[in-house]
Amino acid sequence: MARVVQLPVGALPCPLPIVRLAECARALDAGDVVHLSGSDPAIGPDVDAWCMRFGHRVLSADRGPGGWSIRVQLTSRGRDWVPGTPGGQESNTAG
């Protein structure tokens, strides 16, 4: 059964919300959902780009007065961004 994990990132500035999302995703399974919330204006476009690059799916993305609320479903493509590497690094091993 798929899990839903809450990932509040508050006012962390770019790129830290994506770093936290990638770290969280590495510990989860395909089908699991990460519900990310935060107030940095770049979170929405950054999450969308991260999902497009690594094959995950944005289920919903809402921006309200308190910031972003985004739900991402992880896929089984076995690709992820490794935090701390310039431009990211692809891994073809399932994790």
C-alpha cells in the first residue's frame, strides 16, 4: 500500500526544498506520495522540473497565501537526483 509522507520545508530557500524532496524520495518506494509544503515562490516550478527530469508525477500543485502545497507520486524508474552534485547525477539503480 502506498504511503503518504508529509514534507514541510517552511521558508527554506531554493534549492533546499528540492534537496529535501530528493532525500525523502530516496527513502521511499514507487507509488508513495510526498506532500511537500513551503513558502519559497520557486518551489512549484522547481518541483515540476525535478519531476519531469526524473520521471515522477505531480498529482497536485496549489499555491495559496501560505505558500505551496504539492503532492508528488514517486515512480519506479530508479532515477534520482543526488544532493550535492552539480547539476544532479542520475542513478540507474532502484533504491
